[in-house]
Amino acid sequence: MKKIVSIILSAMLLLTVFTGCGSTDNTDDAVTTQPDTTEAVTAEDDADAENTDEETFEPVEINIASLKGPTTMGMVKLMDDSDNGLTEGKYNVSIYGTADEIVPLIVSKDVDIANVPCNLASVLNNREGVDITVLDINTLGVLYVIETSDQINSVEDLKGKTIYSTGKGTTPEYCLNYILESNGIDPETDVTIEYKSEATEVAAMLENATDAIAVLPQPYVTVAMNQNDKIRIALDLTEEWEKIDGTQMVTGVTIVRNEFLEENKAAVDKFLEEYAESVEYVNSETDAAAALVGQYDIVAEAVAKKALPYCNIVCITGEDMKSSIDTYLNVLYNSDPTSVGGQLPDDSFYYINE
């Protein structure tokens, strides 16, 4: 009897052991399968996040008009990268000699974004049927008085002289007039100003001149000095402007058609991002940037290498842009309301991306 009881107890003990082992195995299986489920969910979430990022920005083709000079020099890295398929945005950049060539393209909506003189942006803003917004400041002061006869050492020395210039109706004319008037010189009666349509014309005139005075922007100052070793920089008009009331001269801005901005905000934001990178490259990698300036036939590479450090190429956006432009346009308006289109722009003129 005792033997039978012993056998039964042994059997029960073995059954308990096997049952315990079975429970442990099942628990292990459940634990091991859990990470696989988590990894699958994580991978799915990552894929969804990537898809969301991709959907945020879809490239659209942006047609850009730019002026031959510092405004386009700041874009050369963007242009080169775009031509080689290295940008996220798609950009078609056309270069023009005068702002007058760009205005009809904005009005007809043949371009989406344009680099123009700051005061012209305000004039366009006041024109019926033209709806634009300023995206950034692309160039600060780049104007200089140059001469061949070593007579000009102050603004007052310009009285009674003949001055050759470019940019009638845009930044050079209004800046020169403001500086002259602030120094007691009447632009209408005390000096003779002869305007040429392009800076290249003025530079060509100075090539063999022995007694001439001109107002030119960089890089054309450097072009002229390379052609005639008698030419020297007499006055930096940016410095003369700042002497008057401490404000900042704003030469060029980037504008966008409002319709295009409303329909393609992500593309415009991407343009500003890639344009800022281009400006940073141009200002830090002078030799490489100069090669690109020559490649796009803006000015010769050797000229660009000398001129770039003096071109004041920037990409100022947001509230800093608004403050500088607003102050600058107020100065022009108080001097000559027609220089800004007769009326100062309101806050909607500025793109503040929040």
C-alpha cells in the first residue's frame, strides 16, 4: 500500500514540474514576441513621419528676374546648384541690365520673384493691379562717387560739376539727390547729372576719360578702375548717407507676386532658405563665388574677386528687414514722395514668416 501511495505522489510531483515548465515557456514566448510588435509599430510611425515631411514641401518651378550686379552675384551659388539639380526648389533665373526690363514681367505675371531696387518695390506696391510682397533685403549700400582728376574729397566738392550716373528713377538717383540736398546742393541747379541706362555704359565712358566724375555701384566701380588706372574712389555714398541721420541705405530687395506666394508658400520659404545659403557661400568663399559670377557672365571673375567684399550682399528677413526698409523709405518719402510711389507701404508690404 505504501508503495502505491509513493508511486501516486511521485506522479503528481512530476506533473506539477511539467506544468510549471510549460507556464514558463509560454511566458518567455510572450515576452520575446513583444519587441517585434513594438519595432513594427515604431517603423510604421517613422514611415508616416517621413511621408508627412515629404508632403510638406513639393517643388514648383519658380521664375526669377534679377538685375545684373550685386543682387544676382548673391544668387550665383543657388543658380549653379539649381542648374545641377542640387537644390530642393526649382529655379529659372533670368538676368537683366535694367529694372525697366523687369517691371513689365512682374505686371504680366511672367515672373514670380524679382530682385529690384528698394524704392521701385514701393512704387510697384502703389500701382493699380500689382500685388507684391517684399521677402528680403538682398543688397545694402553699394554706390560710390569715382573720379579721374583728384578734385572730390567731400560732397560739397561736387557743386558745379557734371556727374555721370545710372539708375534714373531708382536708388542711385534718389540717394544721390538726398545726399546732395542734405549737404546744401540743389540737384537741379547746382550740378549737372547725366543719366545712362546701364552701369556698363558709364564704366565704358570712363575708360579713356581724364576729367570725369561718376556715380556707380559695385562691381562696376571695380570694372572702371581696372580699365583706367587714373580712376579713384572719391566718396562712399553709403557712409555719406549714414552721416546725415544714422540710417541704413537699402539698395536692393527681393519681391514676390502675392498670388504666387499664397499658392506656393512652402516653395517661397524654401527659396528664402536656399537663397540665404547662397549669400552665405558668396560672402565666405570669395574665390569660388567669383568663378561662378564669371561663369554667369555678370562680370569677369577677376573683377568679381576684387569687388565682392565691397558689394554688401545680404539676406535680411523678418522684422529686421521691415525696420530697415521702413526707415529707408521714410527718408526717401520725406525728400521726394514720388520716389516711393507717392505713398508709404503698410505692414502687408513685408513678409514676416511666423
